[in-house]
Amino acid sequence: HCLKIVISIITFSFEILFLQCDFDCFSIVIFILLISYCFYILALRDNRIELVRASWKELTISINDVTLSDEGQYTCSLFTMPVKTSKAFLTVLGVPAKPEITGLSRPAQEGEDVTLTCTTSGSKPAADIRWFRNDKEVQGQKEVNATGRSFTVRSSVHLKVDRKDDGAAYTCVVEHVSLGSMPHQVTEVLEVHYPPQVQIVHSVIVPQEGQYFKLECVSKGNPLPEPVFWTKDGGELPDVERMIVEGRDLIITTLNKTDNGTYRCEASNILGTNRDEFTLYVYGKYFWLNITSGGQ
């Protein structure tokens, strides 16, 4: 057989395709490249098709801006007696568009049902979509719809958000044979609003007279609850010279017995108010010394 077509059997849309017809027959010939029924007629009407090389042993044409409609069987015909032909089938891959994530138009509130949807179009064959929460893969529900010769692919994840989701990164990864080892991906970071959570942490396990003492109000929430409010026994702090509020901390510079009582820290944001209490009992200055002496 003296004819053969040399082409890339698989190519991507929007690329340049070269069709090369080689022959070994030594004769004066006329070459016609056909796609489907009559490529020659189409070539006259398509300015994307250009003659690259013509010689007694080769005829090469190029197709610029390859589209999915260029897929099909290509035939090279040598008009001898009898006519000789060679055929090859071209597969055109549709490159998926960069994905988009929808469903996050505003911050979510704790307990709210949220659906994140990732969409990519233009793939052929249909692309695959994978979801990741931070570095851990999560399962999504996939939907594939044909749009002409290509496919639109959607994948959704459904979640009931809580405060642990605040700041979590959800990444949609689009994989396709046309992308090789460089998949498309897009990331959205969740913002979850939730009411305050408050805890008081004290600096000394056994507070004694004369000591420096600090209570820290650890408050978490989104929006961040600021400022925090300190009270003692349901009222204002009685000694503002020794009891100093610095940010979230309540500092008592020098403890004495009058500091005994219940201290409350309260924090608020737009979603609510929370509080924690700590009961302070100030021991005598020589409390530990007396215990130690009694045990000897």
C-alpha cells in the first residue's frame, strides 16, 4: 500500500492540527483530503485550512483553531487506476473551562444548611470533579449534562455548618485527560458566624495575700466579641486602683481578703451573649507554711 495519513489521533480544541499524507508511488498524482464525505469542498469554504507542504511524496495541510466539529474520519485519496485511499480517525478533546464555586454569597450562620456547587463547561469527554476540605477529600454529588458536542459538569457538597467550619477551605479540583498532571482548581474559604464561647483562666492555683493575680477571659466567636466586661458579685469592680482591666484580662496587683468573691466575664456579638464565672478565695500569706509545719 503506497499511501498513509500521519496525524495526531487525539488533539485539543483551539489548537493547530497538521494532516500529512505520505505516499511511495512514483507517479504524477492529484491529492484530495476528505473529512466525512467531501473534505475538498469543505476546504474551499473554511479559511482555517491552509496548505503547508506539497511535493511528489507528501501533501500536508493545517487546520487552525481546531473545534469539536473537526472530529471525524479523514481520508487521503490517490487518483491512480485503481484509486488508492488511506484513512485515520481524529478525536478532538474539549478542554474544560476553569471551574467556579457558587453558594457562598454571604457568611453562613452556625447550624445553617449550605450547598457548594462547582461547575465546569466545555469538556469532552466529561471531566471529573473532586472536592477537598482543607487536605481531606470529601464526596460530592456529580451531575453531567450534554451541551452540544461537549459536557457541562457540576458537583455539589451539602453541609450543616458549625463553628469548626469557620476558616475551612473547600477546594474543587477538575481533572481531565487534556489537562494531564495540571488539573484546574478553585478554592473558597468558609466564614461561619457563631455566638461567643467564654472561659476564664486563672494564673495562680492557690492565690495568697500579697500575690499578683490575673484572670484571663478567653472568648471566641465570629464576629469576635469585643470588648469583654468584668464584674464582681454582680456589680462593678470595687477597687479600680488594684483591679485593672487590660483588654481581656483582669489583673489584681496585690491580693487581700477583701478580693474574695465571684468574678464574671461576659462577652457579646450580634448572635448572642455568653459568660463564665470564677470564685476567688484568697488564702493567708503563710497558708502553705502552716500546712507543711503541721505535717512534720
